[in-house]
Amino acid sequence: MSKVIIMRGPSGVGKSTYIKENHPNAIVVSADNFWWTENLPKGVDPSLVPSRKVDVLPLFSANNERSYTEYYVYDVTKISQAHADCMRQFIVLLNSGPAIFPPDSVKDIVVDNTNIEIWEYTNYELLAKFSGRQVEIVEIMPATIDDLRESIRRNEHSVPSLTVAGMTLRFQPDLRSNVTKVTMET
């Protein structure tokens, strides 16, 4: 049976890097995925918005395109929708059986949100345990003011520096955390 890994920490602290290095085959759900779109709103300069190239498997390409560009377009008025979409994806994955995951390829599920306060991930934890999965909580926090500055510099979604600093100040440590990393590699 797969396990659920719940990531915690402010933007830019290294959660995605930790996932790539420690759980490269996991399926990742994140409210951030909601903000990625192929279509920019009218008048938005693509050079001013974070972007990424997405590779398309030939089987799923309608016109033989091999890749396309997505843009990160954040809209604070849709934050509830983003988190609801993340939870919906998580529930679908928890309930997916051998049709999606053959028994020999059980995948871990990672919840990659900031989860600054404990209440923000409690439902993920409860649903995971109810489905019989082991839960691992991973906290990554800046240890020094220099680490905080580095988090602000390298966050991929242009989160304002005061917001990242506020996340760090509001962070509620969870004594049940399986992994706590308080230093960053730069």
C-alpha cells in the first residue's frame, strides 16, 4: 500500500526539490497546479509570468504536438477553488485501485502545499489514515535569516517577500513530523 507524504514549509524553502530527490516516482497533488494554464489573460506579457514547458505523450496529442507552454497565473479570488481541486485530486488518488496503479507499481502520494498551520493538512492526514495508508509529515523551514532570504529569492511563483516571511512566522511545528529539515542547500 502506498504512503502519503505531507509537505510543509514556506514558498521557496525546497519542498519540490525534496520531493524530486526523495520521492521521484510519487504522484504529487498541489494547489499550485490549479494556477498553471496554457492561456494567458489578455494584456499579460508572457515574459513577466513564470512558465514551464510540458511534454505531451504522442498518444494524448490531438495534433502531434510534442510539448506546449504553461503559464503560472495566480488569482487570489480563486484560492478556495485551488485547494478544493487539490483535495478532489487527492481523494480520487486515494480511491484509485489497480486500474490506475497495478499492484506492482504502487505509488506514494505527496501533498505539496505550504501547510503552514496544522489545520491546513488535517483532512489530508485523516483521509490517508482512513484509507489505510501510512502518513509521513515533512517539515522544511529556513533556519537562519539568510535561509529565509534564499527562500524568497528562489520561490518559483513570485510570492511576495512579506508573504514568505509571514508564512515563516506563522508556522506551527508538528511534533509528529517524520522529517524536519531546518537548513537549506543553496
